[in-house]
Amino acid sequence: MRDKLKTLIQWYDEMLSLPHRSEVARELRDEDDLFMLLLYSEMVGIPNPVYYYTLELYPYMLEKFHDWHLRMGMEKSPLDGIRCC
């Protein structure tokens, strides 16, 4: 009986969240895009007061950089120091 109730609750939760999945994914992607812009803003020419602290994140974010600049409509990397294409 407990397994059936747990299955019913999971099914109900899936039915409620299904229409909003694409909206949530789009919002997460937009937040990631904004974070990437803030992270690389100093290299693009936008002053970033916390530039020194964001340097530690560069190695982790380089993997996502190529997808980001393509999504932003840039065919090639806009940064001279980062060559990904």
C-alpha cells in the first residue's frame, strides 16, 4: 500500500511539473548566460570590481565558454586570450 501511495505521489508531482520544465530550463540557461557575462566581463571591456576573485572560476567555466558564445550569436571567441574555435 505504501509503494502505491509513493508511486501516486510521484506521478502527481510529475504531472504538475511537466508543463513548467521548459520554462525552468530556459530560466536556468538565462542565469548561466548572465553569470558567464559577469565572469568574462573584464575581458570584453566591462569593468568588473570582483575580477580578481572570478579568476579562480575560469578553469571550470572554459568548458562552457564555447557553447555560451555561440548561443550569444558570436561565431568566434570574442576574447583574444581564449581560443576555443
